[in-house]
Amino acid sequence: MNIERIEMRHVSMPLVAPFETSFGVERDRDAIILRLDSEGMVGWGECVAGGWPGYSYETVQTAWHILKDHLSPLVLGQDVLDVADYRRRIAHLKGHPLAKAGLELALWDLLTRASGQSLMAALGGERDRVAVGVSIGIQPTAAKLVEVVGSFVEAGYPRVKLKIKPGRDVSDVRAVRQAFPDLPLQVDANSAYELSDAEVFEAMDDLGLILIEQPLAEDDLVDHAKLQERLATPICLDESILSTRHARQALEIGACRFINIKPARVGGLSEAVAIHDLCWAQEIPVWCGGMLETGIGRAANLALASLPGFSLPGDISATDRYYHEDIAQPPFVLENGTIKVPKRSGLGVEVAQDVLDRVTVRSKLLEPDGAR
Ligand code: NPQ
Ligand code: MG
């Protein structure tokens, strides 16, 4: 399809509550929303880079630059045949997976809307609903954490993930485990520890955790393998896995037993599906991570998580866990610990233009040279 114009919007969405991780506190979720126009059709995408380099080195500012100056010129005013065509066009550009994934998502939406197919069907998904969990940020005290966990359990979340950081780990997790002996529970350190901290994880080994997510540095598979040898609890990698090759090598050397798949982190849904396929063939459990997405990215995560290998609940919470008001409609709701996968064509959500306008901080319209 001929990409006639690309609209970029930097949005800032107030979170219902601050979200604290080992890398800092987030109060407003900044992101880039992309709109493609082509042959009377529209495609929406979301780049989940944040306001500062906490989770990843990419930020809204770096992604804005990469999208505007390096990715858009490879598709604007040109006939893009399919997503594989887009991937060939950008293959020579290094890094910046979040930026690349944002534009890839807009193309997936455009192309599947045009063909009348749901994104779920296009990716090979086969479930109407997916099991989900909730990710809970670091709280002021262990007692407050137990209370917050209780409110999410009450709301119907069947699996809880606790964020941990040095000094706020074993005793917090133990307090939650004592209050909820049978709750499916896991932890995420967002790379805040070193191998010399192994005792921290050994002390959590008898708390019945499903997994320990990304305890060590993102560029360190070797020490993850050494740590995994010392633990009965499976390690799951997030930040370390940026490609199918990383996934294969991490599994080969025993750096993890599970993998968290986030389409943004691996440069797009295509690579996410490839990692799923690799793990499915090896019977390695995968689950879909979350990046505090708006309804656009959330819809894409649901479509991805409907593939057969996603055997653990994803970090794909209901819309109201993060936002009072979302730019995509209708909101996603929790029912029996699951969320429904959109069935309509493309992402299967509509963008509320008034809400989008209200959260937009700046926007940029890109058109081919000579247009207008
Ligand atoms: C994780 N997500 O699994 C991430 C971390 C995360 C739901 O725990 C702005 C940009 C805010 C990126 C908050 C969850 C973020 C962010 C959390 C990433 O590691
Ligand atoms: Mg994580």
C-alpha cells in the first residue's frame, strides 16, 4: 500500500497511580502514537519508549528522531507490500527496537484493516481470551504492599508480579507470601542486581515463586546462567532478549528457563512471533510482557498472547489498572482473570480523537516531498 502520510504524536498520559520500579518512579506515561494514511485507510501504531532511559536506552526523544529522520523516509510515499517488506527496508539500521516496533505496528494495523483480517488471525493466534496478571510497583512499606496486592486480588487478578530492588526484596516478598499462601506470584528486578547478590535470590527460593524476572544486567547472559545453576526457581529474561538469536543462546547456555516476550523490545511483532515459535518448538514457556501501553499497544499484546505458546499469564492488565481514560476504545476489562482478544479487523480498537488531542504534547505531519 502507498504510504501517503505519517502523523507522529508525542502523548503524555497521566497514570492512575505512580508506578515504582528498580529504575525509578513513573507518574505520566509518555509515548509516541503513529497514524499512517494510505488509500483511504488508516493504521495506528504506538512506540512505547518513555520519557527517560530507565527501562531501555530509548526515550521519546530518541525514538522521535529515529522515526522521523530514519524510518519514515524508507516507507513514506512508497508502496509497502507487507510487513516483511518493511523489515527488509529497515534491516541495515542498528538498534532502536522500540522505534522500529512502533512503525511496524502501524503497518500491521493498516495492512490487516485493509484486508479485513484481525491482527490475531494475521499473527496465528487462536484464543478468544487470554489469561492475564498484574504488575505491582514498589510500595512505601511491606504492609502497604500487602494491602495493594489484596486490592488487585479482590479485583480478580489471578497472578501477581512484584517489582523488587536492593533493600526492598526478600522481606517484602515474604510478607506477601505469608498473607497469600496460594497466590501465583513472581518478581521482577529490572536488572538491579549482580551475581554477588545471589543470596537474595537463594533466600526467595522457598517462597514458591513462578519465576524471577531479569535479576541481573541486560547485557549479561553468562552471570544469569551462573545464578540459574544456584536456584530452583526459574529465571525469566526480559531486557536481555532483543532477538530470536538472543533467545536461542540464552536457552542454550541455561541463562533462563522462561522468556518474557514484548513486541517493542524485540523490534516488532514479527520478531516476537519468531521468538514464540522458537520457544514453542523447545517447549519453553513464554508470556507477554507489558510496557504500560495505551489501548493501541495493549490490543497488539492481546493478539500476540493469543498464540498457543503463551502458557503463562501476561502483564496485560485491564485499561483501568493504568488509565482513567484511554485513547483507544472500548476499554479492556477483566473477566474471570482473562481479557478478550479483539476480533474486528486490524487492532480491533477505535481511537477517540478528542482524548488523543487532549493528551498530545506535540505532533508532526510527514508527507512525501512534493505533496501539496
Ligand atoms: C517490565 N513492565 O516488565 C516492565 C517495566 C516497565 C508492567 O512491569 C515507562 C517505560 C514505564 C517503560 C514501567 C511492567 C515503564 C516501563 C515499567 C517499563 O519490566
Ligand atoms: Mg520486566
